Amino acid sequence: MTQSFEESTSPLEAPGRFTESACDGRVRPALGPLPHEQFERRALVAPEATAVRFRDLSLSYAELNRRANRVAHELSARGVGRGARVVVCVEPALDVAVALLGVLKAGAVYVPLDPTYPEARMRAMLDDIEPRAVLTQEKLARKLPVSPALVLPLEYLSQALPVENPRLPVAPSDTAYVFYTSGTTGQPKGVMGSYANLRHYVGVAVEHYDIDERDVMPAIARFSFSISLFELMSPLVTGATLLVLDREHVLDAARMARSLSEVTIFHAGPSLLRGLVAHIREKYADFEAFSRVRHASSGGDTVPPELLEALKEIFANAEIFVIYGSSEISCMGCTFPVPRWRRVTRTFVGRPFDNVSVRVLDAEGSVVPAGVVGEVHFAGEGVTQGYLKRPELTAERYVELEGRRFYRMGDRGRMSRDGWLELVGRTDFQTKIRGMRVELGEVEYELRRAPGVREGVVAARSATDGEKRLVAYVVFDERAAGDAGPSRMGAVRAHLAAKLPDYMVPAVYVELERLPLNENSKVDRRALPEPNEADLRALARGSLRDAESETERALAASFRELLGLKQVSLDDNFFDLGGHSLLALRLTADVERKLGVELDGMEVLREPLEVLARICDERQGRPSLRPTAPVTRRPLERPEIFHFGPEQSLYGVLHGRALDQSETAVLVAGPVGHESARARFVLNKLGRELAREGKPTLLFDYYGCGDSLGSSADADLERWRADIRAACAELRRRTGARRVAALGVRLGALLLCDALPELDLTRLLLWDPVHDGVKHHRSLARMQRAYLKSVAHLRFFRLRAAKPPPNELLGTTFAPAALAELESLSLAPLLGRSSVDIRWLATSGADCDAALASNVGAGIAHLSVECLDVACGWCDVRALEDTIPDVGVTSALRSMLREPA
């Protein structure tokens, strides 16, 4: 094994020493067949060997090859081949190996999409990809924001498809895959790699780490990250066994430890390994259970020396490596063999793989002397094709030097005189959060678009556990100042959670009056304050309630230790205080050690400390030991439920009875039909929050809809307008309110505007109102046809199945008179005849955006429009049964109701 310069005793200028920061791997010929062809050879040689396992399921090499061939033939039959991008969106299962190999066998482009991503991010990626097909699982198919014609559930592949290897033409220079990484412009960027890149990637890993048919290797990384190809393909090209693990398994320290005792080789990020090491040291008297492991590697972020020492101790028979690279260089840039004969005190990322070159360059592009810091550049077979549809960015990051094509890593590093590369920082605003690359610019882009935010920046700060966490610094718009405290900051976090993957959502939020500027009037990031205790509690609600029972105090101590807090309240949620999935893993281990109780990750995600304590008490077989002395609590809001109106035919829910100083109550005229169910969560939440502010709020169902009496076929629009008038009168009667503000949603907004002259409102708030009755009717009819088409295969054998009524539109039956009257209504004239103060909240999407609102409201002086970048999907047939989550809508509506007239 090569010595590190730290303990080398030979003279610095001895033969083989490096005077410049330039190092080349061995030059070797191309490594033979393409990866999917190597897999096919293994399936021919050892057809009965186990290729892939998931839970209690497995596939032999022969069966996996047959299933992948069906996918390839199906894609080919659809005209999907060389250069065509195929999205693979699957949860961990055997399907991931089937889909990956099937796409490669078809000569197409493999593009993984994480099904846990927010819909907005999925939509942005799919718009950029323009896929020719989407391979997925049945349970995910309906959730994908893509044309159903492109979706191919893997469960429904025809058994009649050929199972022979397709032998479709594939050139090494063809694009093989696209992996998306965080981008500086608010949009993720796709890195394109060729089949030759993939062959190099897998080939150098297999050769350097001696992977063969005796190995068992787990897939730990998310499939949306390029390092997953190392885990998925390395076993399958060598005849080894791939072990697929689901996310809950990966984040469960006990289950992961058991899995590592069954494998021979694994790669994991340092954040995950920290929790695993702590668990293994706590639970295992000796480490004999891990004697099968012969190779353990880590990378993706700085691997602390003490973690490398722990790996050496636990995996005593394993070679320990650090791997360094990025998607743009096919992940395998450098590797460092951790010496066993001495204690490591510094972490190097090593020397380049075969057919790879590394250079450390200064700002002028010259190689710096050994030991001098510069920017790290890579050349060789791993350097990928560039960024999808981003030629300017490709030209900026992929540069010509020494007559070769290099990629600028953006990392600052230095090379020892022994040729070991060491990293010391970044040249840009990119960072790693739990091993995953994050462009701070992308997070800032979404932060500045959050409700009420005027300015915002994001920084990566080290937490008490040594991990980095994202901190958002927020300056609120003065107009949003009335919505103070946790709810305002919570709306910011909710917006980011709806736009970004979980690892990119900041953990800590700091409110500033203004951002610090330098002499050039730019944000001085060095002057941003360190978060304090109040900032760490920025999303927590209510006053602090101290832990009192023994269980509560034990949990509170774990919260404080892991999150670096001095105070924790019974109402606090671990994730709202800055926790994340890997910290939650450590919390569950801590709870098991202290209390002998197992908590699962979803309980930690959802429940506050007080509820977690009760769960622990229950699992210990004892009643909650919380003292019985009365505790001051925020009163539970209990809505009043009743029937009212003509013959008590209408159903109402009244949140709150006490009025605020302005004596204003709020009437909500919700949507009609399927949209009512979609909006119910937001409207009920809005009612509860307004009631807490002293504004009683009435939500009601129209005649023949929801819990009201009658059939919708018996009602017309005049009846529904009468329902609005009756609800307004009932709200005044029950609350004594002299002032009523009204919120109308979709068709409810159009009906509300038509009834406006008889209501005497102080304010009218419209959320995505229907503006043209004819267009709305056509939209409903179009969605109805699309829905019936989507379920036609389920009704195929029901030859005598009753046809839906001719006027049924998405579950609501409209009377012919109602449809005729609907087509006669238009919003613009109704707005023009009223002098009441009007606010319009427009979300993004068909039939409801700011441009439409401005056009409809043109010339109306008392109307103002606010646009929220949230896709409610009113006209999306795939979202018929979905509920709109609260992604800032509630906060926006509440703020607009609160603004002075």
C-alpha cells in the first residue's frame, strides 16, 4: 500500500515525488462490452444465480434478463430508442433493476425521478426532460404530472412480449443517462452521461475494488443520485447479488446493521455511517457479525478521520476507501485507501482512477505546485457530455486545457508530494448536505418567492453534531408584518417544502430587519449572524411548556442534545426544530437506549414531544406518568355544526363565536363539485386560524352537495345563490356580526359575485374564481371524458354497466337549467357593478393565473390581484381525488382578509 506523505521518511525530491499538482491514473484500453451486454453474458453463464433481492423477493439472472427484455421490446415497439429519454419513477423494489436494464437494452436514456419529490419539482424536471415514456409502478402512476399516454406501469407489462435479448444498436457515444442536480437558477440541471461514460464508471469501480460473483452489495443511495449506478450496476455486471433496500430500512439503524452483517461490500455517506457506528457500538458486544464485509467505502461529503477509524475497527476484515467525484465526471474521480497500520488524522480523497487525470489549477489555468491550494479539475473517460439544454453552462464548466476536455469541480484542493489529493473548500455557493449536493442559489430562488418574503439568502452552517445544515435568513415585506410569529415563518417553510426535495429545505429560519451589505452593496454573507436559540425555535408554536414526567424529561434531553437547544417545549416537533431523517435515526436509538422503547420515523416526523412521551409510556405498559395538576393549554377549537336554511336543508360548520375588535365575520362560499373536496383541507384550516384571531368563519354545503339535503340534479344556480344569501344571514344571526367579509372559491366565487348586491359585504376575496361559465362547463366536460377514458379498461368486462347520467360531471349531476344558466354567466360584468373592496388570489395553472386576473379585472379600481406560485391543479384530471395541501394558500388568504380596506 502506498504511504501517505505524513509518515513518509524518504526525501521530498526522491523519485516518484510530485512537485506539481498533477496526477494521472493508469492509461488502459476501453473496458470491453457495454454494461448491459456484460449483464447479458452473466445471465447466460449463471442463469440461476440470484441477481437481485428485495425483502423476501428475488430474481435470478435469467428471470431479471427476461423481464428487462420485455421492457426493452415494449419501448422499442413504442418507437423509443437511441436518444429517447425514459423516466424511471419507482419506489425501491425489484422494479428498479428491471427498468434500468430495460432502458439500457433499448438504447434509450435512463432518467431516474424520485417519487418523494414535490409535484412542482417533478413537473419542472419532466418539462425539461420531455420524456418519450415513463416507467413506474401502478401506485405511483396517477400521481405523476405527465400525460397518461406516456405512463407504463411495470406491473402491466404483457407476458406475450419477447424475452430474447433485443440486440438493438447502441453506440458508446450515445447518451445513456441523465441525472439531475441542484441548479443556481432555481431549476435543477440535468447531467448527461454516455454509454462509454457508464462503461468507464462501472468498469473502474469493479476492477479497483475487485467486485465479483461472490459479493452481495446493497443499494443504499436514492436512485435519483448518480452514485446509485455504482450500487445498482456493479453487482449485475459481475454476477454478484444486488440487495435493494427501501428508505425506511436505510434509516433504521437496527435493520441496517443486520443488513451489513449479510453483505460483503457497501458504500454509504458519512452522515448515515455516523448513526450506524453509534448503534453498532451500543448494541454489539463485538464486531464478529460484520466479518463478511471485505470492502467499505464512503464519500459524497467530507469523511471525518474519526469515522474512518471507526470503520476500521468495526469492519476488521475490510479494506476501507474514500471515493470522490461528481455526476459530471461519472462519480469515480479519485479514491483513497485508508491505511490500517496507523491512525489517520487527515482525510484525503486520493489518486485518480484508471484513464482519469486530475489537475489543481490557479485562476489563470496553470498547474499549482504541490501543497498549494487551487481549483480541482478532472479529465478522462469519466467526463460526461454536459448539461441537458444548457450549452452556456456546459461551456462554462467543461473547459479545454492541455488539448483535453476538463471539468471544473468547483472544489478547492491541494495535492501532497505523494500525489494524494485533499479538499479544503468550495469556490462557489455550492455545499453538501448529508452528502447531497445543494446549490444555495436554487434554495434562495425559491425562498424569495415564498409568501411575504421581500429578501432572503441561505447559508450552510455547522451544527453541534458537526453536520452542516441550511439556514434561511428572511426579510419580510412590511405588508406581511401583521402575520407575525411562527405561522408566518411556517408558511415560508411550507412553500419551500412544496418546491424542493427534503434535503434542500432549510432547517433553521432567522428573521432579519435587513440583510447586511458590503461596500459594493452586495450581501455580506460573512456578516450573517449565527442562529441563536430563538431562531432554532422559529417554527415552533405557542408558549414553552416544560417537560414534567420522567419520560418527557428523557425525551426533552435527547431533543436538546441532538438539536443543540437549551429549551424544549412539550409542543415541539423534532423536525420543526431543525431535525432531519438521519438525526431522527439517532433520536430513535437514543430513546431505545434510555427507555427501552422503539419509535418509528413517521411518529418522530408527525408528533410533538408530548405525544411521543405518551407513546413511550404506552409501549412500556404503563399509563402516562404526566402529573395530574392542571396545565394551562391553548383552548381546543370546537366548531359548531348545524343545519339551517329552508326546511333545514343546508349544512354549516361555524368556527369560533367571539368577534375581534372590528366585529368582522367571514363567510366562505366554497367550490361546487369535485373541487369542493379538493379545497376542503385549506378552507377548514383557514376557518380554524381565523377563529383563533377572533373572526368567526362559516363554511357551508350547497343544496344537494356534501352533507346538505337533496340531489344536485334538483338544484340550479339560482338555488345555490339563495344558499349563499341564507348562509350570510345565518352567520350574522349566530355571531351578531355587523361586518361580513366573504371568500369565494372557483364556481362559488362566481355565484358569490352574482349574489353580491344583496349581501352588504365589507370585503370580497376571490380564490381562482371561474370567470367564464362557458369555458368552465367545457373544462368540466373535457375532464369527465378524460376520466372515463382512464377507467375504461376497468369497465371493459361490465357489458351491462349503467352509463353515467348525461349531465354528470365528475361526480356532480347538473340540471339542464343549471348548465344553461352557468353558460350565461361571466365574471367581469359582475365585478364592475360592485363598489366593494375586492382581492383576487391567483395561483398558477390553467384558467387561473395573474395575467387572466389582470385581464378580467382591467379598469376596476377597487380590485387588487396577488399571484401565488402554487399549482392547485383545478383542471388536472389526475388530481380529482387529491386534496390541495397547504402550501402557503391559507397564509395568503388570511393576510388578504386582514389587509385594511
